[in-house]
Amino acid sequence: MLICREQSKEVERNRGTIVKTYTHLIFFIGCIFLTNLKAEVNEVNLDAKYSGIVRMIIDEAMKDSSAWERLAYMCDTFGPRLSGSDNLEKALNWITEQMKSDGLDNIQRDEVMVPVWIRGNESCSLISPRKSKMNFMSYGGSIATPVEGITAPVLVVNSFEDLQNKANEAKGKIVVYNVPFIHYGQAVQFRWSGHLKAAEAGAVASLVRSVSPIGFQLPHTGSVADYVDSIPKIPHGAITLEDAEMLQRMQNRGQEPVIHLFLEARTEPDKLSYNVMGEIIGSMVPGEIIAIGGHIDSWDAGTGAQDDAGGCIATWQAVKLLKKLGLKPKRTIRVVMWANEENGSRGGKYYAEKHKHEKHHLMLEFDAGVFSPKSIGFRGPDSLFDIVSTFQPFLAQVEPNFSIYKGGWGVDIDPMHKLGIPAMTFNTDDSGRYFWYHHADSDTPDKIDPKDLNKCIAAIAIAVFLYADI
């Protein structure tokens, strides 16, 4: 009897376990169903509300080449826009007037004190084993040579470790970093701090194989780490892939090439410049801001079309397009032309300091070159990422393979992101071509396809309108 009673209890326990397990399983399946149903309902609701607007944005963006014409006019008329230059200030004045003509709201010019570096005349020549002019550009922030220039033999190295191993050979020489481009982060370190490492080894100057995957006898300029008082200050600049390889071959066969280098570069006191911005004021919560834009300054090479006139024009035209179509989202969309990204990043820092007390919901930066739209990176709370992910079907109407991923960053938006504002990066599919033009004389409007620019404008307009309205 006792055995039967115990068996009966065991059966009841098993039955309870089974019932509990099935209950949990049914609950789990129900949660999945409800989650999927909620997603489907949200997608249906979004599509019902915004499909017509999205189609209207795309049609308007793609109908002509007026955006490219505006970009070409700015680049051709004002040229390269190095911080502190008259070219930049004239371009900013023009942008201010054009934003007024576009009917944008609340146009502002925030003061930014920017560094002033002037290239002056410069040259680089091979003296031995033969005489030949070498295409050359000094790096922004470099010091000048003595008035007579520097004439010295060359030491070619292939890494910082290689320089360290050959440090006893570097004294009194011009160090040349001949490092092939694998990716930007890998190659740019020699531009950034190569002068400091070479000077520590006793070099009298340093030259870097341009940070680019191709040659075509084009040097590429850019910014460098500040000089430090504890290390001798030496001139620093870029030579072409072809010349770096030539010097390498000479050294490999036992020859000792000699170079004459001449720079007039100088740094002057900071100068007043501006971040320029305009808005579409939100219809329901105008005090909540979506800020988008690019950096209006460029290096003094080419006319800064890809870097970053394209990003400025695309974000600006996206806001102009929404204004033209009478689309007024719930929150304010502000387009910003940030000053001094290239050699100081002061535009983004000044913006954060002045506007940190305003209620920003998003910072978007476009500084990736104008090619076919590829993706949006978003860095912020998962709950917001889930919302941004629902934009993908709309963006796929601009470019079928468009994707949205976690991760977004930009030089100009980083100061605000560090204050807790979500960051969004707009990316394009350059197929490796962006660094063909980056900081070089080849960066001109003809490298930008008007259709690609229009597609970027459409995608940006869709993404920021949805974000500002949902």
C-alpha cells in the first residue's frame, strides 16, 4: 500500500513537471509569435504611413543634376578650403546666402577659432644618382626647412620597427617610409607620427609614401601629430608611390640616393571662422534636434570635392529637398557645415560646447566620399537601433543591398556622442576608390557621379525624416 501511494505521488510530480514544461513552452512560443506579430504590424503601419513620402523623396532627388551643379559651382568657384584661408570664408558666406535662398529656418553662424597653416613654396628633387624633380606635398603643420633647403642622403625603411633596427644609420639622413597601403588605419600612422620617430633616430627630415592604394605620381597631404619640445623638429611630407619604390630599388642595389628638400611652410595665429547651419523646424517638438552634416573645410589640394564637399552638399540638399516637398517632421532637422575637421577638429568641439544644452536626438555625419549608398551605422541604445532597423526596406528602394548595422562614428559628431547623443554614419560603396582622391590634387567634382550624389541625398533624406518623425 505504501509502495502504491509513493508511486502515485511520483506520477503526480511527473504530471506537474510535464504540465509546467508545456506551460512554459506555450508561453515562449506565444512570446515569439507576439514579437513577430508586433514587428509585422509595425512594418505594415510604417509602410502605410510613409511609403508615399519615401517614393516622393526618391522621385524628387533623382529627377535632375542640380545637386551636382551646386557642388561643382562651390568647388570650382572657391577652390580648396583650408582652415584659415580666404577660400573657406568666401565659401561660408556663399553657403549662408544659399541657405537663405533655399528658405531654411534659423540660419546660424557659430564662431570657431581655427588654426592657420600656410604651405608656401616647396620642392623635392633627386640629386644623385641623377637629377630629377619629385612630386611632393608637405604635411599640414610641418615646419619649414632652412632657407637654403636640406640636402641629404636617403634611408628607406618599411616600418617603425625597421627604422628602430636601422637607427644607427638614420643620423643626418632623410628617412623615407615606403609602406604599401593595406588600409587607411595601417598606412596613416607613418604620416601621423613618422616625423617624431625619424627625428628621435637623428634624421634631418622625413618623407612618406603617400597614403593611397594607387600612384599616378600623386602625393597626398594630411595632418600630423603636433611637434613636441623634447624631440628635434624636422620637416615632414609626402612623395609618390612611384618615387618611394624607386628609392627603395636604389637602396636595395647598394646605391645611396641623395635628395634636396625645400619648404616655406609656416603656422600663424588662430583665425576666426564659422560653423554654418540651417534648419527645418519640427512641427510638434521643435526643441528636439536631429543634426546632420559634413565638414566644409578641405586640404589645399584639388578642390575638396569628395572630402568633404560631397558630404556637405548631400546633407544640405537632403534638408532642402524636404523643405521643397513641404515635409515637416515632428522634430527639427538641422544641417551643419562643420569647420576645421582636417587639422584640428575644432568645428565639432565648438558645436558641442555651444549646443550641448539643446535636446539632440541624433548626430549624423557623412564623410565617406560620394559613391553608391551602402549602409548606415548607428551607435546608440538597442531600442533605438531596433527602430532604425525598420528603415531598411525604405532605403532599399534607393539601393537594393542597403544595410543597417550597429556602430557609427565621425570626427565632428564625436564630441556630442560622448555626451550621450546617438551617432549615425552614412557610408558608400567606393570599391576602394575613395583613397585614390583623398587629400590629393585629383579630388575634384568630375570624380563624383551626379546619379550617385542624388541617391545619397535620397537615402539621407529618408533616414533623417523617418528618425525625426517617428
